[in-house]
Amino acid sequence: MRRFLATFAISVGLGLATPAAAAAPDLSRMGAAELAVFLKAFPKGGELHNHLGGGTPGELLLDWAVEDGLCVDVAELAIRLACGGETLRPAAQVKADEALRSALLDSLSTRQPGFRGRSGHDQFFTAFARRGMLPKRQGDALAETLEGLARQNTFYAELMVTPQFVASRVLGARVGWRGDVAATRAALSEAGLEKLVPAAIADTDAMLRRAREVMRCETPQAKRGCEVTVRFLFQAMRQGPPEQTMAQLQLGVATIAADPRWVGLQLVAPEDSPDAVAHYDTHMRIVAELTDQGRKVPAALHAGELTLKLVAPEPFARHVREAVRTAGARRIGHGVALPHETGAVATARDMAARGVLVEVNMVSNATILEIAPEDHPYAWFRKMGVPVALSTDDSGITRHELSGDYALAVRNGATYADLKTAARNAIAFGFLPGEGLWSDPNVYRKPVRACARQIGAETPRGACADFLAGSEKAREQWRHERLLKAFEAGF
């Protein structure tokens, strides 16, 4: 391992791309510390399942609350934007009180099992409402996320964000449900929903501008987070009446059409909530109508983030299937209920044939669903040929980094080759435009002809350079292959 670390540092520091050794490391024989060091440095390709609103550590939220003059509800242990009331104290006072500060950090995360008698599921999903932050801090949160990925040798991210949340849902409530998806879609457009697109783009501009300012991009002091390519998924809440969820999704489709920084849709919030269960079929029809079953706009849908502790058998038995076959989802977030669904083998084979990837969140699933790493269906997905990538979900709440999900994947039986495939999948199955560098994603034995003899080289030449110039996706994959080659030079 010492030779690996020394060679890796030299290779990365000098930008070398030396030949990889023949034998891959046996991760199952590594101790916890050795594995942690190895996986932190391992180039993990990308992060495809990350809610920006849950990615910030509580310590930073408290620091921002102090700087912005916010208060903390010491009864609810929640950061609030306004002050006034018997249980509200200035955030500065709470930060100075070690006992209160520690309790607040417990409240904003899942670091303390059974906190206030809540299950991991309830603590996780209720934490969002306690994580108060001024809208202007979204750029700070983005900078923190990108910096964290860069520290882990990971340089592509698709982050879930909710632009114009209140405005879109208010408009949806005003329009109401018109009996079917097509009629509601027309009514929302007539009411001016698409006029919110410029505001969503302006919000994006402000967020990115602030993030780059925080990271000192375009200066000699620029941080490595500036090197991370970031795109956004427009997330809609699956709670509340379906016309409000539809208004968000329809605004997302319009924003994606207008701004290339937005690349896909997502449906979020607890899949087991009463509204999510009651309106699930309607939500799938909405996504299908708005995206032409994924042919016009890609969707990555949370589905199968369930156990029988959370829902009755009927929804437990079909949510992933409907997300794939009805809505046309190109990626599934979580998917852990799939092996228990009716016709699971047929659905898995369908996903493998279509190239529908599962975003596997090992730490999150252990925390929220109480699924031990060794019991996770990640190994079954691989066996069935379903593409998989590893991601964090909400690392600020679960208090971990992406390398932690990779470590739990090893406990699930993943080999180095499996992790390498997962890392490559995290770019190949992303929603960046352009042809990929590999003609066989999820296998990675056939690079495109133009670059066949140059994978891992420092600089592309000839036809390969021309190919990369025309594809954002291929350029990200090229960078990742360079990082992999440098990393593997240390084996």
C-alpha cells in the first residue's frame, strides 16, 4: 500500500499516465484504514444522486446562521430564518453553548441513532425542515459539495435542486387538476407556467456565480472544486396534490429546454408518504406525458426506496417496474425494493436491455431503510446485468463521503473491477449530451474507433481529438480514464 500511495502521488502530481499493472488489488483483504485510504484516492467518476439541500454538514449551516443573524429554535433544535419567540435564540449563542451545539448537530443529521426516539427514516426526512438557510447560501452549499468531490478525485456531478418551488406550486394549486394530464398541461401553460423559466435561470446564474466566488475560481488561489463539471436535475416534490407536482415537473421540462445546465427531471420526498403512494400512478403518467417516456427529456426517478415496514405489499411490489415501463425513467434512484416486486426478474432484464441504471446509495439505505450492506441488492443488480453507480443521496445528513458508499459496496462483495465499472457508469449514464467514449457502457471493453488506441493518454490526437471536441460526455470520460490510469500505476 505504501508503494501505491507514493506512486499515486507522483503520477497525479506530475500528470503522468503510466501503464497499469496486470493485477488488480484484492479489496476484501484490506483492513478498514487501508481501504479508506485507497477509496478516497480512487477516481469515482461522478455523483449522480445528490440532493444539494441535504449535502451540507450541520457545522457549516450553523456557521452561516451565525453570519446571517439567524436564530435556533432550542425546543425543536432547528435553524430558523426569523427570530422572535420564547424558544428562539440567536445562532451565535447556540454555537457558543457546547451542549446546545452538539444537540443541534444531532438534530440536523442522523449521526445519533434513535435521536428523540425517531427511526432513521423519520430522523432523515424530518431533518430537512430543520436545516434553515438563506436562499443566497445555495451557492455556498454548491461550493462545499464540489470541493468535497474534488477532494475525493471525482469531477462530475448531477445535483438535485428545486428552482421556483413556491411560485410553481402556487400556480399549480390555482390551476387545479383538469381531469387528465394533457388538459392540466395545457391549463398550466395557459396560466403562464413557462414564464417562470427566466427566474429559474437567474437563480441558477446566481448560485453558480456565488459558488465560483467562494472557490476563488479564475484566480491563482482557485480551489479544486472549480474543476468539477456540474449539471442539475430539476426535482419536484411528490407530496401534495398532483397538479402541484405536475407544475414543478412541467417547469423543469421548460427549463431543461432553455438552459443546458439543467439535464433531467427527478421526483423526490418520501416514497412511502400517503400522497406519494396515492398519486404514484398519476405521477408516472405525468412524467410519461411531459417527457414522451424519456425520449425528449431524461428522468431519473426515486423508486423502490421502500421496505414492508414503510408501505403495504401492493406499492412495494411494483414501483420500480412502473417507473421504468410507464414513465420511461432512464435511471432509478435507490431501487432496493426491486427484488421483492412482482416480476422482478423480467423487470431487471428489461432494465439491463434498455440500459436503465440504478443509483445505489449504500449508506443512505442502511440509515433510512435499515438494510445492512451485505443484504443490499447491489450484488443482484450486478448479476442481472443492470447498470449501477454509487452515490451519497444526502451526505450532510448521513455524515459521510462518497468513498464511504464505495467501502460498503466492498462489504457487499464488490471487487475492484466492480467499483471501476460503477465509477465509469457514473459518467456514461449521466445526462450529458454527446456520444460516449465507450460503445459498450457497463462493460467497457470497446472504446469508440476514433479513440481506441488512446484511452488513458494525456492528450487526444487526430480523429480522437475531433471526436472529443463534439461530445461533452466523452470529454468527461476521457478525463476520468486519465485519472484511472494514473491511479492504477500504483498497483
